Amino acid sequence: MHDLIHRIAHWLGLLFGPGTGTHRAGSAPRPRTLPSTAPARLPLHHSPYCRHLPLDGADSRLVRPYLAAHEREREQDRRGHRRLALVLAADFGIDLDQHVVGARKAAA
């Protein structure tokens, strides 16, 4: 190890010595000038999966078979309930026209 003491002294001088000269002690700091335009901002995040408007199911000719079957089943249930109500009303002698609002005026 040639000149070990000289190398250690040089390293300590660089470590604890004065800086490179860009900042001098006693000099007044220069005021920073702000740019006249606002800094450019990053664009907003957009998901690649949502770049289009949602699809309207009525515009598409494709129909999910389970949805059509469910709607058909609900309509059959409604018809069954109506039929049952009419049968029960006839069985108990209830005239349904009297219970409908405005039916007496139309019938008279």
C-alpha cells in the first residue's frame, strides 16, 4: 500500500472539506424565478376496459336465453295469479267491475 497516509488524508479532505465552489459562504442566494407557464401535468388515468360507452341491450339482437326464460316464467306466474284471482272472485260472488276505479261511470 503505497502512500497510505496521503490517500486517507486526501479522502478525509474530500469528505469534510469545502464544497465544489457552487455555493459560497456569505453570498446572498439568488431569488428563484418561476416559469410563466404552469408545469405540464400527467394525463388522467383511463382504464383500457372502459374507453367506450356501455352497450344498450335493446340495440343488440343477441338475447341471453336464461333472461328470456326468466321473463317468460314471470309472465306465466302473473297470468296464473290473475286467473286465480278471477276464479276466487267469481267463486265468492264478487263483481270486479265495481272495484275498478271509474268502472261504474263507464258502465252507466
